[in-house]
Amino acid sequence: MKLLSASILAAALLAGCGSMSTAPDTPTKTVDGVLIGPNGMTLYTFNKDTVGSGKSACNGQCAANWPPLFAPESAKPMGGYTVVTRDDGKKQWAYKGSPLYYWVKDTKAGDRTGDGVAGAWKIARP
């Protein structure tokens, strides 16, 4: 009986642990007044995106240099976050209507080298 009770307790504990790894409340975090993605890297917005259009103007080579903050297929809007559908059909997170991107030249958490690139990119802020 003790073995069975221990097994039930272990199963209950493991089930509880599984619920702790659920999705975060938002797709980003804020560090030092800057939005960062789940990988800890700085996020940016593109001034050629039309806020609230549900589209990204950064595709092809642009997206190779400025990778989108992808959203899962099942993503739903939450708080200030919405989901845009990219030209390739993939989903991307947007904040306050602006799609969010990483900058390929940022190499470590805390890098912000994309701010001001081509006069079109700026750090995403809450």
C-alpha cells in the first residue's frame, strides 16, 4: 500500500510540475524598458509596417536580417499583443499593432545594435 501511495503522490507531483511550464502571460518580457523575446534578445519594430494592419512589410531578405518573433498557429491576442499573418502564412507577434522582430547582428542578450538601422528600425518598448 505504501508503494502505491508513493506512486500516486509522485504522479500528482509530476502533473503539478507540468502545469508550471505553461505558456507565459505574454510572448515577451520587459528588461530595462525594452521588450525582449523568449530567447532573451532585444525586439524591434519597423517603421514601414502599418500599425494595426495585421501585416508585416518585412519579408524575404528583410526577414533574413530581421527574423520575426514567430507566434504559434494557435496564438490568440492577449493584452497589447496581437497576431499578424505573414506573406508566407506563418504567424508573428505584434505589440500595440506593430510586428516584432529580432536583429541578426545582435549576438547576445542585452545587445541593441539594431536601433536606428537605416532610419527604419527602433527598439520595441512597452
